Amino acid sequence: MIPLHNAKPGASLSDEALVALVSSGDGAAFEPLMRRYNRLLFRTARSIMHDDADAEDVLQSAYLKAFSTLPSFRGESRLATWLVRIVMNEALARVRKNQRRAEIIHLEAHMNDDQIDAQADASATRSEEPPAAAMRAQTRRLLERKIDELPESFRTVFILREVEEMTVEETSDALDIPEATVRSRHFRGRSMLRESLSREVDFALEEAFGFDGVRCNRIVAGVIALLANPIE
């Protein structure tokens, strides 16, 4: 019989089994755990960091801490909520560190970074996409931008409840806040997002079927030409 620590871990194993493998010294068992919770934990980090690259850095650091402390996990809560707490602590620590660092960074540096990011985004979106895929990508970017604009306390709850579909109890456990607070922040976050998207639609409707610019000039020029040289 193959010893447990030598068994090849897989996605079919439970959290408890994988934790036992890692705790017994089988580092390979950590990979399926990471793959199992990557999306949840990245979205948690992203809800705080506002940046994909920063969220990835946070997630990597959090995983390293989780790996080193996993033998101390006693299963008093779900592994998912335990990992979410580690990610949140790492993200909040990174935010505080960045805030201190930002005091000595010139505004121009941020503007240059934003311009670089904008150019990268523009280059990515210039690739040919079918209309439906392009529309979905545009809608996704709008939603991500509007979710980013939510206050942090509402944003993280919204991500866990609405995007990751965690229950009120699971979210309460992960964030260590009362269930009533989860419900109120989730409701308020949804309301704020709905209002923000509604304003975006209103602005878009005002500009729909626009008649200014090139089209306006073309029609005016055409009419003037016809008036000057009427067709007999």
C-alpha cells in the first residue's frame, strides 16, 4: 500500500484530505488547493487592491503564508473562509504600505503609469473580435469599473455574495462581521451599483444616434450645395 504522503493528490480529493497531505510534508498537494480557490481568492484580493497585478502579488504572498501555516489549520471554519482571511489581511497590509509609499511619489508618475495602462488596454482591444465577444468584453469592463468604484466595505461583500455566490453565513465567517452587516452591505452595494449603471445608461442614451461632428457637417454641406446648385 502506498503511504498517504506519497499518493498523488488530485482535484477529486476533499479539502481535509489535501490539508492532511500538505501537513504531512507532501507539498504537491498544495497545487490542487490553489487551483480550487484561485478565483475566489483573486477576486477577494482584487476587491481591495483595485489592480490585477497587485491582486496577483497579494494572492501569491497569501498562498506562501497559508502554506507555511496550513499545519496549524484545525478546521474550526471552512478552509475557504480561512484562506479569504489570510488574503484580506495581506491585501490590507499591502494597501497600508502603498499609502505610506504614495506620500513620496509624484503625481506625474501615476499619470505615466495610467497612460501606459491605457495604451496596453487599447492595444489589447484592437485585436479583432466577433461583435458579440467584443460586446461582452465591453460590458465586463464596465461592470468591473463600477464595482471598483464601490466603497471597500461594500465592494468585498458584494464580490463574495454576488460574484462568488457565497452564503450570508460563509461571508460573515470569512469577513468576521455579523450576518446582519453582510445583508445590509450587500443590499447597499447592489443599490449603489444599480444606480451607477443607471447613470451610465442615461449618459449613453443622451449620446445615442448622435448627429454632431462629421455626419452633421456632411448633411449641412450637402444641403448648402443643393441650394447653391438646385437640381432642375
